[in-house]
Amino acid sequence: MAKTTRMTVAQAIVKFLDNQYVSMDGVETKFVEGFFTIFGHGIAVGLGEALDTDPGQLRVMQGRNEQGMCHVATAFAKQNNRKSIIPCASSVGPGAANMVTACATATVNNIPLLVFPADTFASRQPDPVLQQLEQSSSLATTTNDAFKPVCKYWDRITRPEQLMTALINAMRVLTDASETGACCIALPQDVEGESYDYPDYFFEKRVHRITRPVAVEEELEDVAEIIANAKRPLLIVGGGVKYSEAGETVEKFCEEFHIPFGESQAGKSACQTSNPYCLGGIGVTGTLASNVIAKDADVVIAVGSRLSDFTTSSKHLFRNDDVKFVTINNNRYHAYKMDAVKAIGDAKVTVEALAEKLRAKGYVSSYNGEIEAAKEAWDKEWDRLAGIEYTGDDFEPIIKARDPRTVPEFVKLTNGKITQTAALAAINKTIDKDATIITAGGSLPSCMQRMWKTDKRGGYHAEYGYSCMGYEVAATLGVKFAEPDNEVYCVVGDSSFQMLHSEIMTIMQERKKVNILVFDNCGFGCINNLEMNHGIGSIATEFRYTDGKKPTGDLIPVDYAKIGEGYGLKTYTCKTIAELVDALEDAKKQDIACLFDLKVIPKTMTDGYESWWNVGIATTSDKDSVKKACEGVMTGRNESRAY
């Protein structure tokens, strides 16, 4: 008989997680850093007891919003290239439901996130228990069933002995480079405290290997044959390049075969901006250089990319009639997209193997100055964007579709003279070269993918797979946990900041120096552009007082510096670029978290560059502007690939 130890389900969870490790390229890493939790009645006396009595080497952290703490954990895992995680636990009901959005965010981005939401009583004796959702069609259905569509693995522990296979399968998914994402193990609050004689071998140290499978010979030959016949190939650097730590390998590949590359949001900073073959971001939020080259590309090589609509410009960007697609991806689902000729495998070793075959064929692309010309044109445009200044009443911002009241009203109300593109250029120039910048939803990721320059691998941290507004502030803490010795910054719009900034308190509690740059332009600027560029008025996207029917009154000023000050942060209000630069320099001397309230003139973000985005639009309308916009959308759809 195997030796056993009697303990509760919660105690077993803690002990098991404390003994999980991963190994990649021979380097062993402790997989579980600690626990993030917001205790409620469903979790405090079960998991809470276990963490209070014997947390082992796991640290315990207190969140403020369940979605926010999960974003911290996601950012931590992402910045660690998925080799370390922070599980999150919540109480039953609303606390659990708050984690659903964060789980979807992790799954879409293929980032490991382990959550333990408390559940109703398995015994059903106290039904309806406090915070229980009662579904009359099935008493087995609880709030935690909402996790099923947003998680890669889902389980509910109704007997203590079920925990063993549940945790092992969660580890299987969390450490699988091709299938990782959110994993949910629901814990009925009575079972959570029940005891069982667990075999000691269940708690022995486990090392999960993150391997590098290379594509099979036949697939490599197929891909090599397509590329060998290409005159103007283009490579897309996806997030898989970053997580495979294949940036340098891809750079050498592109240099040897004279192939330019564009970057997805997830892939940006896997390779260095200064590389002569780097064209910057590609697609709807791409640079002029990437998108001009993409139009004529005859072969598109997507490495570690999901090929989302922004990256592929809704299947519209690649205009060559004979264009072919090849994919290198460790996930077969993503590799099958765009009718691609595929090679299933790890990005690093598969690109290396592909290089051998192209080398044997003596392949080099036929570009003759086009790459350099495209980069030179974009460099000039970048300089123009970086130098845009407010000139007074005659100032004309980049985005033309706007409420004519907005710009003069904003300047008068705030005295803000900062343009968004100039602010990003100034931040990029001023902060340390080894700093990490974070962005997520809104117009900032569009500008950042185009304008941000970094040679630090992993120095650009974007959540754009789910485009989850509210990720940014929490992510600063997760990235800081991963990089304690480096400065960490996030750029966040005022809309995203209002949605979710509660983890500022956790940042202060953990005594972490992070930098939060709030771009205040009095509204959802990105979506205001979207609606107005498609013939719709400025409705419910600017922060205006209501007239009783619609928010169409005056702009509403907010002092974000005071919010930060209330939490104890060092704060700065910046109304000019000079004030911003001075504040950034002063913040480097601080040892507490800093918040910058930037008064940024609306409509001063970047516009599109040779790209098109397929959006839903009214096909029947009384407005001529909508009818005209609809015609443009239909033209784009007709020009696009069907799948």
C-alpha cells in the first residue's frame, strides 16, 4: 500500500501546486509563483485555511477585483514566456463571474491561467446558499458553468479524490505550448474542506517539459518548395515567435534569405526594431512600410500567428492575385487558416530546419531596393507623427471625422496641448531602453504598434488578442513581478482606466514601482473614430453630460492625478510635451508607483495606412453618410478572401 497523508482538498491543492516545475531547453523553472485571491465566504475558510496554515513556498497576494487580479496573473505568465503562473481563487457567485472575462483574455492569447472559483455545496444541503445562482432547468448548473466556453480545461470537484486527475490534467493543458490557455477547477465549498487520504506520490516534484517539436520532413519540403518559388515573400512575426524565444532565429532567417517581416501585436518585440528587415506592425494597425510590401507579396510566411483580422486586414491586405500562404505553428487549428501550406512545429527549430532546405536550394528573394524604400518612407512619416504640435485655433488634427466642438472645447477645458503621436515618441525616447511598455484596447495599441521602437526582446507587452480594456493597470503589476529590476510602464486611455484600475491598491500593497500613463482625451476615441468614419454621429463615445436622452452636452473633466494621489502614488499632470518629459525624468528617481495624467488632444492618434477593416454596418439607413460608408464596406468585402 502506498503511503498516504490525510488532508483537505484545499490543502492538497496548495501542496501539489508548490511542487510543479517546467523545463525548457534544459532550464528548470518553478512553475507556480503563488496565489492571488479575494476571499469570500465560499473560499476563505477552505483554501484560506490551507494558505494560512502551510503555503509552502507559495506567496499569497490580495486582489481588489477578480478580473483585475487575473489580468495581473496573465501578464505575469505572458512576460515569463508562459514558464511561470499565479493561480487565482475567488468566492462563489459574483466573484467567480468576475473572472470569466479574464479567462477569455488568457485563452484567446494562449496564456496559461489557472483559476479556482468557489462553487455551491455539492451536498445541496444549504441550497440556496448565499450568492448561489439557481437555474430551475438544472440544479447542477451554477455560475461556474459560464467558464466552459472560455477555458481550455474545465472541471468541478464533487469528491475529494477527483482532485488528483483534475490537477494533473490542468497541468497538462497549462504547460502545452500549442493548447495552453485558461483552466478552471470549480470548488464546491463543502468539498473544499473535506478530507481524504492522498497518496504521497501525488505530491512528489513534477517537471513538465516544454518541448520543441520540429515539423515533419514532408511538411518542411512543402513549405520550402513554395518559398523557393517566391520573388517577394513577406514573413509575419506572431506571438509564437516570442514564446518560442525564436526572435534571433527569425532575424537570421530573414537576413540570409532577404525576406522582410511585419509584426503582429503579440509578436512585436520578439525581434528588434532596428533590424534592417523589420517593417514594424502589419495589418489594420500596421505601418505604411509593412502594408505597402504586403500588397505585392507573392508568399506570406506566418510564423506563430493566429492571423486575426487586424493582422491580415480582414483578408484584404494581400492584393497579389497569385499570393500563397505558408504557416509555421505548433497549433494545427491556426496552421490550417488561409488555405495555408503548413508546417506544424515549434517556431525556433522549424524555422532553423526550413533554413537548411532553402539554403540547399540556394534561395534568395528578388527584392531590389523595395524594402529599403518602404522603410525610408515610413521613417519620414514617423518623424512627422512625432513632431505634430498644437498650433492654436488653426490646429487641424490627423482624424478629420469629428464633432467640431471637441478639439477647441477640450483645449479650453484642460489647457492640454499634447498630441498623442508626439507623446508616444517622447515617452519612447525618454524612458530606459530596458523598460517594458504595456498596452491593450483602444487607439493606443494602434499607435503603439506603428510608432513604438524597442530592441529589448519582450519589451513591448500588448494584450490585443481579446483587446480587453482594463488590462493595462493590472498588467503593470504582473510584468513588474516578472521583471522586478526593470522599469515598467503602461499607456492606458482614460476609458480603459475608468473601466478597471482597482489593482492600483494591490500595486501599493506589494510596494512595486510601476508607471501608469493615463491618456485623457475625454472619451472612447478609437470607437468614436470608427462610428464617425462609417457615417454615424458622435454618439455615446465622448464623455459629455447628458441632455436626458443622449450624452450630447459639454465635455466632463476628470482629474486622474487626484485619483492616483488618493491611493498614495506619486502623480504628475502633464499638459505639454515638455512637462511630460520632465515628469518621466523625475519619476525615474522615485521608489513608489507613479501616475501621469496626460491631457491629450482628441483626434491626434494615427490613422490607417493602406489597410481596410471589415466591420458590421447598417445595410439600411436613412442617413446618406451611412449609405456611402456601407458601399465602401461592401466593396472591401467583395475584394477580400472569403475564408
